[in-house]
Amino acid sequence: MRCRKAQPTSTENGIAKSVIIIMDKPVPDFAIFQNSRTRQSAIWSKEAGHWIDAKESEYEPLAIIVNLIRHSPNPQEIVEELARVALRIREENS
């Protein structure tokens, strides 16, 4: 598997954004996998660098998030807000 890190592609809020390329396809910053037959879910975070398995009880809440992102006119904004909330929660709990 070929993997290379691309040069920064854009700048937002003073932060250079770049993407990782695997087999000539960009790897997303964030993704949710769901299998409705097995009710298995996993979350990909480029920051973590691996898939994080979700509990079966988290399937429905993640399905709601998936629908929100999928049908939003601005899915990037939804994902960025989710990331900000997650960071805030992590900081409050540490």
C-alpha cells in the first residue's frame, strides 16, 4: 500500500490543512462506518490514525450523526463543530 503525505492544500484560521494520500486517494480527517445488519459502527479520526470501534448501544446515536452530516448543506461545518465539542468535553473531564 502506497502512502504519502501531501503538501498543505489550504489554510483555514491560520492552520495549514493537508491530506494523507493512500493508493492515490485522499484519506479523510473523519469518517463513520456502520453495518446495519450487525449494528457494528466504527469512527475514523486522522488524528488517532486508526478506526475506533463503537459499542452496539452507540449505533443509533451514530446513525443520527451520519444522517445529519449526509444531509447537511455544509457537512464540513457539522464535523468541525462535533470535533470542538469533543475536545471541550475531553478538557472538562481531564
